[in-house]
Amino acid sequence: MKSGTIRQMETLLEAGRQEGVYPGAVLLAAWKREMRFFLAVGNRTLSPQPLPMKKETLFDLASLTKPLATTLAMMKLADEGKIDLDAHLEELLSHPAPADKRGITPRLLLNHAAGLADWKPFYLKLDQVDPAERKTVLREKLLALPLAYPPGTQSLYSDLGFMLLEWMIEARAGMDLPRFLETAFYGPLGLEDAGFFTGESLVRFNRDRFAATEDCPWRKKLIQGSVHDENAFALGGYSGHAGLFGTAAAVYELANLLREHWRGERSDFLKPETVREFFTRQDRRQESTWALGWDTRSPVNSSAGSHFSKASVGHLGFTGTSLWMDLKQDVVIVFLTNRIHPTRKNEKIKAFRPVLHDRVMEALGLV
């Protein structure tokens, strides 16, 4: 990439910082497996003293946990025949399910069409439960909650659905989600900078290596190095919907792994047809853009901008993170920010993200 083009992208990222979109950001963009941009601007934390953003900064990836952890685990279990995406809840959990939830399947959960509510503040009551019992208590609450709509009739983005998927993964894999992912993917790939960094695993990183998130009104402190999502925090630091941490390079490695399998260039971790199925928009509801655990480009007002093809998949994270892949044009864009530092009330990134993606595609000459 020409130095002038790189300077233009640095200028855009710096303008985002100056306009208050985020304190800092890391952008990694690749075309046909060749890395074209890898830039860091601004600060990873502003207090107690400013620290510069670095390419190696660890981010709370928030809902990127859904595609890069929970969905990845579901891909593996489906690939190995250990989970049938159309099997019913009771069969997969070996646990009684209320009548209204017996028709729920992994496919509906991954497609955000299972009937579950979007979010509930479970943490407010879980805080009073013994930590060792919290996931059990949560799961009983999930089964008892009234549905927001009959399964398969609507689409509603849901953290709760991915909490149930975590339970399914544990039941079918015979181990917890972090251990399964470390065994199946992160370990073999040598991804030391991606994972659920809780308890003893956190000590291998200095706290200052993490991008800070919010000055949390509930925990009454600045969050840095532990998960921002309150429900995930109350559940021990992670759940099926949030808790994954990683660098931009680690996110890219996971994205590229899936890209290569989708293209049929490798089949060592997953069958290419498995990845292709998960990347295919389900079209259960006309208004839904969801594939299986992944979003696809919406016709208008997409966070991926206006230049990504219809054959694109991606996801956003509440903390200011995003990953988009244009499978047709062979582009991967990882954009990680700490936009909720120090407050989640900052929503300027909604307008900035599509501009950023458009400018990258223009710089790559794909417009």
C-alpha cells in the first residue's frame, strides 16, 4: 500500500479520535490474504494516565464472542456430528423444557429467531447467589422466562439465546466453552492473544495491556482487563454472548481461518461446507439479515458501508469492536475501538463505522 494512502487512513482514524468517536482504535484490513492496513491511533486508556493505543492492545471483544467463540464451537460440534442444528432443546440438554420452548433449536438460536427476549439484567440478582451456582440459576431462569414471540415467527437479536447455546456446547462437548475452544481452535492455532481471560489466565497479562472500557456505575470503578458486560461478569467473566478478549491480529487469524475454509483452501479444522452453511443468510423472516451466528450486509444503512457485496458476513461488539468479511471481494476488515471509555453514552461510532469501511474499500481500489 502506498505511503500516501496509509497516511490518508491514519488521518481518518485520527479525525475519529478528535471528534470523540473513541479515545483510540486499531484498524487491520487485508485483501486476498495480504495485509494492507495495520494502524493504531489514540489511547487505550485515558485514566489514571493516558496510555497510547498499540497494535498489540487487548480488547474486550464484547459480542464478537458470539461469532468467534460460541458460533465457532457450534460449527465444530455440528461438523463432528455431535450437534444437530435442528434438534430440539430437550434432546440436546437432557433437561426438561417448558412446553413453549420445546420447539427451540440451535438453528433458531443462532439465527436470533428462537423467541427469546433480547436482554435481561440478571446480574442484579445473580450478585446475591454463590458464584459456583450462578450459571445453574441463570439457566433455570432462561427456561422459565416467557417468550417474546413464538419460535421461528420473528427475529430479535438476543444475548439470551447465546447463553442457551453455551449450555448446549457444554452438554455436547463435555467441557466448558473456554476449554473446548482452547482445545479445538485457539491452542492449535497458537493464539495466545485470544481467549476468556479470567482467574489464573489473566495473570499472564499486565492490566495496562488492555484497552479500558467504561467507568462502570454498577461496579463503581473503571473497567480494564475484565469483561464489561455485567451479566458475563456476574457469571464468572464470560458467557455465550460476551467475555472473549483479543488483539486485532488474533481476530484476523480467526477470520482468516474461516475465510480459507469457506474458500475450500483448507479443511483441517472444519469442513468447508459447514462454514458455508453458517455463513448463509437463513431468510426465515424477510426483515432478518442473520445467517447462523453471523450477520450479513443489510441493503441500506449497513455498518459495513455501501461497498461490501451481498456475500459478506460480520458482527459488531458493544464496546466498539467489529469484524466484516466480504467473501466475494476477499476483504477482511477488523476495527477495534474503546468507544465506551469512559461512558457507554457515546454512540458516535454508528455514523463513523460505515464511513471507515467505505474509505478502506476505496483505498483498496474496489469501488
